[in-house]
Amino acid sequence: MSITDKLMKETMAQETHEKIMRTAKRMIWVTFRKEGIHKYPAALDDPSLATGDEYDVSFLGYPHRHIFHFKVGITVTHNDRDIEFIQFKRWLEKLYAEKTLELDYKSCEMMSDDLYEQIIAKHPGREVHIDVSEDGENGAHIEYAKY
């Protein structure tokens, strides 16, 4: 390989690297937990849920307590605290503390949708990812596209 070819290859590699860095999707994420009570009414009499065997989950039809675990990611436009994550986390927690949002008697997916509506009203035009789980064990992951 000639010196010219080698220099061209190195220049292309550098340009590719710079483009990757410049166009990378950047997101911050925060986590928090909230206690809540919910139920899944269909579990009481839906034959696919109230099976009477080892797969029976009819107990979910009664109110029961969970610690709901949230992980919320949101796109940012630069590396210097476009959205400061401690402030973002405190704001999210305040939505529940002040009863702007409720989590009782909702599915993880419903909680995620409700939370997304609040986030996008404050931070429009951003991609948002939300995980909501019951006791950190089972849950939902929803990716809301940038619009």
C-alpha cells in the first residue's frame, strides 16, 4: 500500500469516527420507585388466566401491593446537561408525590403512557424510553419515538 493510499485510508477512518461521534444518539436515564396498589380484573374469570392449574393467576384480580420500579430515558442534544438528571428525577417523583399522576389500579403499560404524556409536554420532540416493573421483577418497556 502506497503512502498516499495509507493516508487516504486513515483520513476516511478519522472522518467516519468523527461522524459517528457527531451523530450518536445521546440519552440520559433516571430510576425511581413508588409503592402502589393495583389489580387485573380480567384475571378473575378469563379462562386463559384463571386456569385452575400451575399457570393460574386469578389472584391478580384482587388488589395487591407492589413497589413499582421506573427507569426513564430521554434524548439529549449535547454532553453538558441538556437535561440535568437529578433535577429530571426529582421532577418525575414530584408528579406522583403531588398526585399529578396516580399509579394505583393501572398496568405497567398504562403507567408508562401516563408518564410519557407528562414528559413530552415538558420536553417536546424527544425520544423517550420507559421501563416500569412490578418489584423489579416483571414489567413493560416502551420506546416512544421522537416526533
